[in-house]
Amino acid sequence: MNTEQITKLEKLKELLDKGILSQEEFDAKKKEILDSDDKASTNAQTTEVQSPTDGRPQNIIQCYQSAFRNYFNFKSRASRYEYWGFVITNFLISLVISIFDAVLGTESILSTIYSLVLLFPSLAICVRRFHDINKSGLYLLIPFGIVFITAIISSVAQYSGADLSPIPLIIYLVTFVVAGIIFIYWLCKKGDESANQYGEPRPAETPHEKKVFILAVVLSVLIPILSVFFAGMISGYSSASLKYNTNKTLDQISNLVVNIRTVYSSEPSYDGLNNNTAKSFDIATADMIGEDGNLTNPFGGDIIISNNGELFSIMYLGLPEENCKYISNGFQGVAGLYVTSDSCTDCAEGNCALQIIGQ
């Protein structure tokens, strides 16, 4: 019983003593005051018990679990901590599943299944995040609208014969980038602190939740940028490696031709010329001999040296098609050399067999 209620009871007692209130009226008023005290105590206890959690996820794992518990919930609200906690946990799980795909050789099957399972909870929590800032979930249709409009422009250009080929791509990229920036802003915006048309406000954000939210946003922005950067580095390295191997192959074949002609210059024919004699007479240089003793080219394929008496043959196996064509063109028109017509054509899985015949 608090001070206010004691004061009310004292006043009631005075009214009773002065005869203003009957005993029955006094008892009824007294019961009313005491009942209100019990309700207030109960509410205070309930508030005290619930206040530590307030129904909010306590960590990013619980954010992820909450998304699954609300698998088809497209009606209520989700705070930015709930959304970004789910995003960062989902990223880590996706990364682990991708590693399993790579180790097991399942060709992204596990990742595809996981993406399908996550489709509805991902859409639902995104819609609830929009609701938290009093936006309709229908805004999620904007990307599909961009694709649809771009497709219409492309179709009109195709049937009209107009040369508008770069325009749909430009429109698509510009609008998609602008929409992406707006979407990220909405997903990062602090939720309405009061009730809106989609429900009551989420609990006030704690300092810890704010830190997790900021970290998740930074990672979400940095990871794609770093992925593009490293993909560019890998692509650049791959291109440089292919160019290096192509030039090295050109040098190797040129050296083989010179060495064969030099060693057999005093011989009436090329009888006996093969891989073994090429190694024995230093026709093949040291960089052509692999650890297993076989002749290997810069692309990892075999080198086969042979003869039919008057002519010698140098065959390079396992060349990428484009590089094979480039190397083949390098020996077109060279006196005494002939590139076979089936070289660099009908390559099985991109692996070509370049054959050069010399005399």
C-alpha cells in the first residue's frame, strides 16, 4: 500500500466518522482502493519480469531464429537490429554451406536448397522492416518493375529495328543503383518510435544493438566491394598467366624447330626423332621436362615429338581454344612449317591439340 492510498483511506474514515458515508459505502470504497493497489502491484511485477527482454532477440542468432518463427509473417514490424542481425547470420551460414558445396563437389546444390528455404523468411523480415518505418512491403516490387520496363524497351527496340542496344542496359544499371541506395537507406533507417498502421513500436534500441547494426551494414557494403576487387585481381592474374603461357609456348615451339633442324642438319631424314631423343640430344629444353620425366607444355598438357622420315611433327595438347588460335597464327606462313587444319578446331571441352609439321 502506498502513501496515496493511505491518504485516501484516512479521508474515507473521516467521512465515515462524520456520518457522511455509511458503513456499506465505506467498505465498498475501501475495497475499490485496495483492489487498485493489487492491480498496480501485479502490473509492476509483470513489467519488471518482462523488461529485461521486452520480447526482443538478445543476439544475432536469435534474430535469425525469429525470422524463421515468423516464416510467413508479412504484417507486423521488425527493428533494424532484428533485420541486420538476421542478414549477418545468414551470410555466415551461407558461407559455410558454400564451403561444404566446394568440399563435397555438389555444384552449389546445397546453396540452392538453402536459398529456396530462406526465400519466404527473407522476404517477410524485409517487409516487416519496411513496416517499422511505415512503408508498404509493396516497395519490394520495384526491382521487378525495373526489369520489366527494361524488357519492354528492349522488345520495342528489337521490333522497331532501332539501334537502342545500350539504352536498356544504361536504364537498368542507373535505376537499379538508385533503387539499391534508397532500399539500403530504408533498411538502415530507425523505426517509428510510436505506433503506426502496422503495429506497436519495437523496443528502444540498446547501445549493443546499435553496434551490431552498424557492423552488419559495414560488412554488407564492404563484402560486395571486396568481392569485386578480388574477382578483378583474380581475373587480371588469370589473363596475365594465360598471356605468359601463350608467349612461352611460342618460344618453346620456335626453339624446338631450331634445335631439331640443327641436330638433324647432317642427317638424311628425321628417323628416330621422338620425345626420348629430344631429351637425350637437348632438343627439348629443361623447362619442358616435367617432374615425371615427360615433356609438358606451359598449359599443363603433353608435348609429343615424332617423325615420318622426311618430316617432323610437334604436337601441343591441352591448349585453351583462343590461345591455340593465337599460337597457330604465329606460325602461319613461316617457311618450312605447316599448321594442320584440324588444330584449334573441335576442341574437346576447350582443350585443343596444336600440331605443327616441319621439314
